[in-house]
Amino acid sequence: MDDIEAKLQRADRLYAVTQRIGFTLWQIQELENCAAHYFVLVAQARKGMGQTAGYELIDKALSKTFGSTIQQMCKAGLLSAELEGRFRALLMERNWLVHKSRAASRNVIHNDRAMSVFLHRLDGMVEESDKLLHEVFALSEAHVKSLGITQQEVDKSAADLIEQWHGPNTI
């Protein structure tokens, strides 16, 4: 392989790696957002507090780190031991990705095996983020239903919010 082909191959590999890193971080951020909302919904929201106060609590929760949100959920008793362990394991992986992955994985651009291992690790983070997102959603839904809110009321509120954000459904 000549020098230009080798450089192009490394550039393609770098693109693939950075794209996958971005997607992984995006998925973890979705989970961070959902976890912060869940914490506010269950541990901080009070009946009759209104949207403005609720959004202020959410903004405050979202300004915290993912680790802080996990700690607050654990302290409030909102996670089972199994879920707590999974959240903490994902947090460790996320921190490795953000703070150490570049230095620890420089050879992914040059080595097929290293790239495969690295991408597999990223895929594991995405998969676990998705699974935890579903768990948090189920916990949120159960909490809302425990307050006596029906599925129809939830669906109506969601539809109203979507219409406020995006306009009337034109489909």
C-alpha cells in the first residue's frame, strides 16, 4: 500500500471512530437527561408547584454531572442495587471515554484488532445506555401512574407538548 492509500485508510478509520464516539456520547447524554428528569419528578416535584418551578428544578438537575445525578438518585432510594451498579458501571465507562480513551486507544487507527475492541466497547456503552433509558422510563411511568394519572392523560399531555414545540400534526 502506498503512502497516500495508507493515509486515506487512517483518515477513514479516524472518521469511523470519531463518529462512533459522538454517537456514544449522544446516547449517554440522553440517559443523563432522562435520569435528571426522573430524579426531579420523583424526589423533588411537589403537587401544585407549577411548570415554572418544575422547569427550574430540571435546569438545576441538568447542570449537575452525571455522577452527581446518580448519587442523588441513590441517596433518595430511587434505584435498586442492581440498577445502581449498572449506572455506576456506565459512569465509569463514560468517564474513561471522555477522559482517557484517546490516550489509551491511539492505535485504533493503525490496528484492526484494537479498532474492533474499541468499537465493541463503545457499542456496549450505547446498548447499556439504551437499556437504562428504558428502565428509567418504566420507573417514571410507574411513578406517574402511582399518582393516579392515567395513560390517556399522559398521552394527551405528551401530544399537547409536541404540538406546542412542533405545531399541529399534519400527517
